Amino acid sequence: MNDSSNANQPCDAEFPAEGRLLGLDYGTKRIGIAISTFEQNIASPLENYTRQSEQQDQNLLSKIIKEYQCQGLVVGLPVHMSGDEGQKAKEARQFGNWISQFANIPVRYWDERYSSATAEEFLANLNISRQKRKAYLDKLAAQIILQSFLDSSDRNQIPGSF
């Protein structure tokens, strides 16, 4: 993600009330990807993506956004228990803004506290191996983040602080 001044500014379009949304559980090595229904009421896990290069990441995300005709982006924001943002939250914001820019879709950030722990607990309860759980974890976390956003009565709330 290049650091030119406008690359850090998200697309300023209005966030859509209908149309599919792309949900992302951001990580420096892997990204969990989830997708919503057109009606924005159900989130489903889509895939785990192991990051390659900026260009390959952009190619994959562009392909998914185009294929599913995504109208908006929801990125999990890793805030501290206090609600404060640290370095990972800053990176997640830069990543979301970068996608918003190249895909020309608006972005929202959503508090992802507990999403990975919830996903891990859910998978552990299914009595599947640790190896298989790892294969599902990130996309399930992305689904939990996106579903939490979809279920919220206030989708404009700002997690943590800027």
C-alpha cells in the first residue's frame, strides 16, 4: 500500500443500505474474507487469503469485489480492551482505506474484539482438529465481524478513537 497522500483517504461515497458488503479480518500475513447477502442481513465466510504482494492482494480483492458486486467494505478494527487504537488498528485503517480507494467503494471499521476468540471457541466446539480449525479461523472471524456490523442498529458508530 503506497503512502501517497490520497491513498490514505477512503472513498467518500455514502455507505449503502443495500447491496453486498465485503467483510475483512485484516492480518499482516492472512486476511479472512466474508460476504453479505444483497439485503445485508446475513454474512457468510468466503475464504482465507494468504497475502502475497500489494499487486496480487489488489488483484484478488478487486476480483472478489467485482464478482460479488460489493457496494461497501467492512474492516475489523483491532482495538485494545480499553477501546484505544494501537499500531495494528492503524495498519487495518490504512489497509481499508487503500482498498476503498482502488475499488472506489466506501469503508466502515468495526470493533473486532473477541471475533477471533469467538471463532476459535465455535470451531473447538465442533470437535475438529486444530489444523482444520486454523483453516477456518480467519474467514469465520471475518463473518463474525461482518454479521456484528449487519446486526447493529448504529452502523455509523466509530470504534475506538482516531
